Amino acid sequence: MKKILAMLLALVMIFGMVACTGSNTTPTEAAKPDETAAPDNAATEDAATEGDAAPAEGEAADDGEEIPDAEGLVAQGFIDPIADWATYDALIAQIKSETDFAKRTELMHQAEDILMATNCVIPIYYYNDIYLQKDYVDGIYSNPYATKFFMYATLGNGSDTLRLNLSSEPDYLDPALNSSVDGACLAANSFSGLYTYDASGKPVPACAESYTVSDDGLTYTVTLKEGLKWSDGSDLTAEDFVYSWKRAASDETGADYAYMFDNIVGFPNDLAVSAPDATTFVFELNAPCAYMEDLMAFPTFYPVKQSAVEAYADWQTSPGGWCQEAGFVSNGAFVCTGWNHDTSMTYEKNPYWYDADKVSIEKLEYMLSADDTAIYAAYNSDSLDFADSVPTDEVASLLDNPEFHIVDELGTYYVAFNAKSSIFEGKTPAQAACMRTAFTILIDRDYICENIGQTGQVAANSFIPLGMADGNGGIFKSDPADGYFDPMAIVDDHEATVEYARTLLKAAGYKFDENGMLSAETPIQIEYLTNTTSGHIAIAESIQQDLAELGIELTIQQQDWNVFLEERKAGNFDFAREGWIADFNDPINMLEMWTTVSGNNDCQFGR
């Protein structure tokens, strides 16, 4: 067995839990989690074919056992994540226009209540980040959003070339289209926005010299640094920001992060942005924004050169095509000069960058790989100076190594269900939610944190991570016990938790044999989608064993990184591994991504 199960005390209420602050759920209601599971197509299709549909809620099954009422098991405030999701969309819009910050915080708690009640989002643990860095390397830093900055690195070994690995082949290098962490790192080192982050994680001016805000908090006037240049030596002006923001927000571009512009007047296709002169950039908001500097530092808000973008033959139908080969124009510390697809990329110092005199590194050489065993071997053979991936089975041996770094992040590792998946056919929304809830309470997060993560991860019971600011001078959630379910229940009260999972599945129409395993009449067979890194595979296998305790058959489908991203985005999955590292320190970032129109809404809510 994967682990030794603790001897259990008396059967008490499984989820004596604390509801999330601001939640409308009682502790008992919150105990009915907000996560996801799913019976397979075969069970539903067989029922449809043979006429053996599951008994209605509250009715007796063929063996005389009463079927639990699914409606009574879902969390208070539960809504249909497909048909009724406009309610959530409207709440997010209200939050983004709310000027009373205390009220805004209350509304964000309500939004998370709704999100978690769908049970499509299953938090596993709160992120931290690990990487390897040679002892002769200094000056690299990372912010709480996992973006790493290499421009001020120094090398004590006499070299001027920094050799590193972030990931495999990037999906997009166009900052408007990127939605991955590794892509954000590449963008932050080759493009510069109005703002950036310093080594303490604080937003600081980049292309901006300064800005002023109108008394009502709605009009920003940004003064750019004098003499800004593109990497080809041409002038970079305020008009470039006008073009770039409008492009990133527009429906035509189809950027995953376009919704981040929705507080600007005229979103999406007529943004209120202007350039009164070459060094003045003006934009108008619908409501005051406490995190505007963070947005100005976010890659989607970076400038791109119009003539370079539109020189690509198919730029209108393939907006990211202009920078899929080396030599594209940028405005950051480094410029891409070589790209051997799926193998390596080379970036060289950009002499036209505004802070170039502080850059001592002449070249960045990226190894493109998602094989963490190969990456680790390259690091140990001194072919890499920095590695952003470590094999799971090597972590324990590295904990005392000064070259092994653990840094805090604001984010949540989770698994998710596609709310539109055919595995929910023939089920009511409440029954589908019960199915998903059963999955979440069977997952042993303690095992995952202690034996796979191994670097102090905290088991998660909400999507918004511990320590995130609430936008009103406080912390949104500071107590690990303050969430939507007890993440330790499967360890502390194993038998009761497993029995409650059976109850939930019975409410969804599933039957069990005399051994407490799923009946052959109503099997659950489901595919789990993940990328190929060893840690993700290990977590998948752990979940696979947890679910097998009730006879749920989980198969693991591995895909290369870029294919994996596109399949999730397109909704071509039933159950998948996910992770979200915040883009800035405000809960709205982790709530607005689930609106119907968001390009990051992998669960397909409202669609």
C-alpha cells in the first residue's frame, strides 16, 4: 500500500470545519466540499441504452436502500456551473466596480464560496517554488508570482554566459498571448512594461518615469523615460503602449488574459488609452484599482512593436506568429538571437535597454526540456548554472544543499473537472457536484505534501492561497483551518471520510457491493490529464491509489507541455492537473479567471 492508515476514533462528523470568512455557508455546509470527481461515460451510456437509469434522489434503489438526496448535500449557495454561471459573472463585474473596499472584500468571499461550491476546483496544496542555482551565481531573484529575473545576475566563475533551464518549448513568446509561468519569465527578461518588480517583490518603474492619478482615482497619466528604444534601435513611444494595450484587449487577438483590461473604459475593442505626446500615456478606468502598478508590470501589458507584429504574413489570424523564430524585436534586457526548436534558445544583451549599463551578463543560453532527470543531470555535469526543475526522488537529498532554493509563492496547486464533460450526462447539477465532492475528500493531501512535495507545502482547502492580501489592508485568509473542508479528514478520520464519499456517490446514482466497492453495474472509469514532469506524475499516481479505495478507476494520460496547455484550454479533458500562481496580490486575480469569457476558464464554467 502507498501508506499506513491511522487507527480511527469514533465516527464523528467528518467535516467539523470552519467556513471561509465572509462565507454564507455554515460549518456543516462547508464540509460538503467544493471539488471534483466524475463517473465515466460508459455508466451513463449504458443506462441510456438499457433503460437502467439511476433512481431519482430520495427514492429507493432496487435493493431497497434509500438514495441520499443530492440537493441536500451540496453547499449552500450552489449554482449550476453551466446554466446559471451568469450569476458569478455579474458578481465579478460588481467586485471590479465596487469602490467600497470593505464591501469589495466581502463580495470576493462570496465569489469564492460560489466557485468552491461547484466542486470543479479541487485544491491540493499551496505553492512554494524550488530551483537549483550554482554557488557562483548571484543577483537572480523571483517575485511571489514565480517570475524570475536574470538581468542583474552576476557570475563568479569568470563567464559572461548564464546557462539555464525553465521548461520545454515555450507556447508563446508574445507577451500578450502568454499564459504560462515559464513564458512570463521569458517575457520579463526580453520585454519591459511600464513597471517591473525589484528583488523585494515590490513594483517599481521600468519604462515609466512616474505617473499621476486624478482625484477620483480613474485617470492615470504616465510619463515615460526619455530615450526609450526597441531592440532594433528605433524609438519606443507612448503610441506603442496605446497600440499594444488595445491589441491585447481586443476580441480579434483572443488573448487569454484580455479580461485583465476590463476595468479600462471602452473594453474590449475601444480602450480609453491615448498618447498626447511621445512620452505621455493616459488611460481611464471604470473604477479605482488598488493593484494598478501590478497590472502595469504584468506581461500582457508589455509593449510590442506594431510594424514587427504586422510584418508577419498571417498576423491577423495568427497574432503570435511574429515572434515564433529568433530575431524578433523586443524592448527588454535581452533579445532572442537563436532558437533551435525543442532544444535550445539563445538571448543576448540588448544594448538599447534603458538599464543596459547595469547588465553584466552578455548571453542567456536556455536548455529547452521538461525532462527533469535530464535537467538534473545537466546541472550536475556543470552544463547548467540554474535549473527550475528537480526530480521528485532527489528533493529529500537536496534539502540541506545551499544550491537548492525554496521560495514562497502566492498560488495553489489543484486538480479540476471540466464542468461540461460527458461524464456528467444524465446527472442533475447537484448529483454531479456530489460526484466531484467524493473525489476531493478521498485525496490524501498530507501524503502528497510530505512525500511528493517535500518542501513544506501546506495542504489546501480553498482556491485563494494563504497570505494573500484582501485589498482592504488585511489578509484574505491567514489560518489553514479557515476553508471549505478539512484537508486532513482522510488521514484523521479515514473510515468516516470514505463512508461519506460512498454517501455522496450514492446520491449521484452509484451502487456499491457488499465490500463497499463500486458495483459493476455503475463503474467509474475516468482519465486524468497531466504533463510529463515527475512530480505531476507522482501526484497523479497518488490520487489514482486514493480513488481506487472505492473502486474508481483512474487512468493517467501524459501529454507534452504545449499540447497539454491547449487541450485544457479547449476543454478536451474530463479531469486534469492544474496550478495557478497569482499574477498580483489581490484575490480578484484568482476569481476573475473563472468568468465565462476568460481564456483561463479551463473548467468551462458557463459555456
